[in-house]
Amino acid sequence: MNCAFITGITGQDGSYLAEFLLDQGYEVVGMVRRSSTVNFERINHIQDRVTLVSGDLLDEVSLISILREYRPQEVYNLAAQSFVQTSWVQPVFTGEVTALGVTRLLDAIRTVDPTIRFYQASSSEMFGKVLEVPQTETTPFYPRSPYGVAKVYGHWITVNYRESYGLHATSGILFNHESPRRGFEFVTRKISSHAARIKLGLAHELRLGNLESRRDWGYAPDYVRAMWLMLQQEAPGDYVVATGETHSVRDFVELAFDHVGLDYRQFVVQDERFMRPAEVDLLVGDCRKARDALGWQPEVTFEELVRRMVDADLRGFGERV
Ligand code: NAP
Ligand code: F7E
């Protein structure tokens, strides 16, 4: 039985990837950080089928011990301080986890078993103030936040370990992907949860920052499939994963509120607190390489994504009314 090790298993992507790998017959080992309260909400339903081990990207000893004990063939590095806004408030911490954490894990792999296949969760935030539209694997990076800068480091150290030590180290440059399991601080879930709560009489307004920024939003379960496909390739590489469509935050709000029969203009309030010191105005990816080399394509449309998120929140909050 193949064994896969996932960092960030308690996160949105980690939970979907764990489910996907279990379905493929893998033994799944997931790393969790020690905390005073348990935050296994996203993996409760599979907890008895995965092995959870304690460790941290800040602590290389824990990474080496886990690799030595479980001997995985595939490692998926999904752990990160992943919220862009927080990266301005905690820039050094973001660099420690999201940038240097990648080196710690790559070096642990090099030390324990250099035949391990490695996936790095790179991000479209690396393109930032975009130098080309649409963005591809060869578009130059121009990150606009400490998070984006940290991800550029993580990307290049992955390429460097591939070239320096011959590791099967792959970087998936994933554009925004969302789901009912998305954290509430990200704009899509903030919108879907507020649309549902306002509809149910649990809230009366939605405070947002920049409504005009545009993102290429896909569906998270589609994207974890691409991660796995990348590690099944003979050679490592870099792949853009995206839908090729771009929509504004305003489009997302309008669709979400329409879906519950409300006019968003009556509820949305613009609030300076949610504006960013430097914004990424437009992202749209060209995933031709992933389509041709991996046979990957997204299955859930933007409209369906919005509906699924709002419906899930209507059910979730509805149970509490
Ligand atoms: P997420 O929901 O924020 O999950 C992040 C995970 O990282 C959580 O499990 C978290 O654990 C863990 N983590 C944070 N700091 C850690 C540390 N020091 N040591 C060990 N684990 C730590 O993120 P996501 O949306 O699933 O994204 C997964 C990865 O893809 C991230 O690297 C993200 O930056 C990247 N990415 C995401 C997107 C997207 O649109 N979702 C797009 C491109 C790239 P706790 O539960 O303990 O906090
Ligand atoms: O912001 C605007 C905000 O926080 C999207 C992470 O997964 O994807 C994510 O990063 C847009 C930005 O995601 C609010 O200014 C307006 O333009 O949902 P977000 P993100 O910053 O794109 C990338 C690919 C990652 O790698 C990251 O890990 O929405 N926006 N008003 C707002 N955003 C938030 N969060 N809250 C607002 O009130």
C-alpha cells in the first residue's frame, strides 16, 4: 500500500486531498500542530481512517522523525500561514512557515529518503501585479504581499532542490480554489456565509473591502486531483492549475445574494479595514500544460461553485435557527 504524508491536513485542501488519497487506496499520514483545542472539524469524518501525527513546519526534527517512522512515498506540503491579509501583520512568522518551512521539509526528505516525491503548494499570488495575461508557468513573478513573497521563496527552493539534488520535487501553481470547507476569513466564504445568515435573519450586513479585484476561482476537490496527478508523472515539474475564467468580488457577491433572492446592494457596506496595503487586481490562469500533460480539467463552474457554497451555508446555519 502506498503511503502519503500530508502537511496541513486540517486545512481545506488537506481534508479533500486526504479523502481523495484514501479513495485511491493510500495509507494517509497527516501532520497536525499541537494546540490547546482540537480543530479537526474538516477531518472528523475520516479521522479513524488516517494517521495523525504531531509536528510543525517550524520544527525540522519533527519532520525528520515523521519521515523516518512512516516512510511515505509521496509528501504533499499544504501547510502554510495562508491568509494574505494576516501576512502584513505577521510577516516574519509568515516567512518562517510559508517560506523556510518548505526548506525544512525538503531537507528532511533529502536526509531521510531522496526518492520521496514532493508536492509544493505554490500560489497564483506569486504573480501579484501581473506581468502577463493570462498567467502561465513562465510568467515572471511580482508578489504583492509578504505571503506572496514567501510563496515565491517556497517555489524556487523546490525548483532548486530538484536541480541540486535530483529530487522529484513539483510545484503546483494553483489559482484560488474554494469550497464549503473554506475558512470564513476568505472572501468567498465570508460572502456565502453572510448571504445565508442574512437570508435566515441571523445578520443584517456584509462588510467588505475591494469589490473590484478579480480572481480565477475554482472548486477545491477538482484541484486536489491535480496535485495527485502531478506526482504520478515520470518527471517533476511546475504546473498552473486554474479555470481560465476571471470574475470580480462584486460578481461573486451578486450571484450569491441573487441565489437567496436578495439584492446585495442593500446589505454590502464597504469597509476600509478590509482593504489591503497592496492589492492583486487581476488573476487569470492558463492551465494548458496541466490539461495536456495531466489530462486535468476543472469540473465545477463558477456559478455552480457559488451555489454550492451558499447552499451549504444555508443548511449549516439553518440547523442552528
Ligand atoms: P488552510 O485552509 O489555511 O490550511 C492551512 C493548513 O496549514 C492548516 O492545516 C494549518 O493547521 C496548517 N499549518 C499552518 N501553519 C503550520 C505550521 N507551522 N506547521 C504545520 N502546519 C501548519 O489552507 P488551504 O486553503 O487548504 O491551502 C493549502 C495550501 O495551498 C496552503 O499552502 C496555501 O497557501 C496554498 N494555496 C491555497 C490556495 C487556495 O486558493 N486555497 C491557492 C494556492 C495555494 P491548523 O489547522 O493547525 O491551523
Ligand atoms: O481575497 C478581496 C481581497 O482573502 C480575494 C488564499 O487562499 O488565494 C487566497 O488569497 C480578494 C482580494 O483570497 C474582502 O482584497 C474584498 O482581492 O479570499 P481572499 P486571496 O488573497 O486571493 C490565493 C491563491 C492563495 O494562495 C491564498 O492562500 O477579495 N476582498 N473584501 C476581501 N478579501 C477578504 N479576505 N475579506 C474581505 O472582506
